[in-house]
Amino acid sequence: MRKNFILTLIAVVMLLGACVEQHNRVVLEKFVPITTTDQCAVKVGGDKYYTRGEIDLAFTDRYLLPFQITNYMSSSKVSDVGSADAPISSGETNSYYIKWVEVKYEFYSDANLDGNLWGGKRIEVHGVVATPEGGQNAGAVDIFSEEQAKDLLKHVNDIDWVAYPLIINMKVVGEITDGTEIETNSLNFNIVPSFGESIQMGSTYREPEGGFPVIDNKPAICAQFDAIMSMCAFNEPIVNGCFVGQDSAMTNCYGGDTEWQKYIATSRCNLDPAVSDCYYNGYGAYSVVEVVYNKYKKSPTDKGYYWCCPGTEPEEPKDCTKTATEE
């Protein structure tokens, strides 16, 4: 009886050891950047990784977090065994198929976020497979819901988010070909929210209180043209990044039109709602830039108005080329 007990115990220990080894051999390795050098695609490999990101809630409620996994399991594939007349081959059963990622959130208590929205969640992932023997693959998940983004927006100024970032704890859950479920390790990622910090320099020009003046008998449009040419940069809609409002990307008035941008422009309008709202139909980012500058960025004593720059450099109006003495 004792001998049988010992043999059974050894078998159980070996089985548990095999399970632990198998479960530890699919690894969530790192969070990988999405860059313009890779044509904004999620790619594996390379030495780059990152542990912190930024979301500008003036422009987006989405943060796309890309990750890389590696499948270190041995291949189960067997080929050409058996007799010469009857070779035997088997398919691969140790390919790893991601089913979802599990995300948990941690934040500094003084952030005052709604705990009911930040208890963690499961996010489905489709089409990401890692083959055995060191096969790698990458995926990406949107880690915020609209409700979470709105809650974060309410408290974006509550604390120093750079010192106390929102912590994202993530692990991957998937299965191998035979249906065995395998979880990876967990990794932490830090998110720093802000509002209106990713607007490009040179996105707006200022109209003084009372409108543009007539100078040297030239119409007011000439002073407006001079302001545009001196203050506007005419950059691409997004520079230094791939996504509006994410990480190092800077945007101007032409960085898209989304429901979130419409929500920001209408809910935080700097104008009297009885007169007008601040959303230009079809130009969400344009609307947001003007709201941010005129409600949050200019001095309280500044009675001028900051307008979005044209998308391209305009031609000088004909009347502005005349000298002061010309009729």
C-alpha cells in the first residue's frame, strides 16, 4: 500500500510539474510601440518596448495598447516515423490561440475615480496565433470603455497623473489546439491622462477683440492674412505618432472627426449655448482645438478669439498687395 501511495504521489508531482512548465511557457513579453517607421502597424520583434503611455482626453476616448507574446512550448509535430511502408505524421497541437486579455486597473485614491467602472474586464482578441518553438505574435486592445474615459475626463485635473499614473495590469488568456487553456504572466503599464496637451504649435491664429483692423487703407482681411501667415504652421494633421491623442502624437485642427470629439466640443463649449454650440459638422478636431484654446489656454484677460488655421497656406488677397497710396 505504501509503495502504491509513493508511486501515485510521484505521478501527481510529475503531472503538476508538467502543467506548471506548460503554463509558464507562453509569455507576455512586453508592450510594443506603434510607430510611423512601421507604417503604424502592430509588429513583433526588435528591442523597443515601453511601460508608459499618454492619452489626451480632449481628442480621444481610446487607448490602443499593443502587446507581444512568445510561445516557448516544444512542437508536438511528428513526421515520417513508423515503417518505411507506413510513415506516420501528426499535426501541431501546441500552437497558441489568444482568446482574450484580462485587464485590471489601479489608481491613486485621490484620483476619485468611480470604483464601479474600474473593477477590471475581459477584452476579446481575434486572429492572434503564436506557433511553438519561440513563435511570436502581437496584438492590440482598446483598454478603455467610453464610460471609463468620461470618468477619467471628470478627474483629469484631480491629481498629478505623471507622479501617480493609472496602472493597467494585463495578462493574456488563450488555448492550444487541443483546447487546453493557458494564461500568461501579467505585466503593468502606466497611463498618464491629460486634456488638450497634444495640440501642435501653430494650429491657431488670434483675432483681436473687436475684429481685425483696417491698416493703411487695406481691408481687415489683410490683417487677418498677416496673422495667419505669422502664427500658422500648416503641418500634417498628425505628427510624431500614429493615433490622435495617443502617446507622442501631436495633432492640429484636421485630426479627424469622431463622436468623442463632438462630445468634447459640445459639452465644453466656450460660447453661450443660447447663441451657438462649438461643433462644426464634420470637423470634430477643428472644434476641439478652438474650444481648448478659447476656454482653457488663453489668459482670462484676453478678449480675442483663437481661430483654427487653414489646412494649407492661403494665397494673399489681391487687395492686400496694394500700397497705401494706390487707389
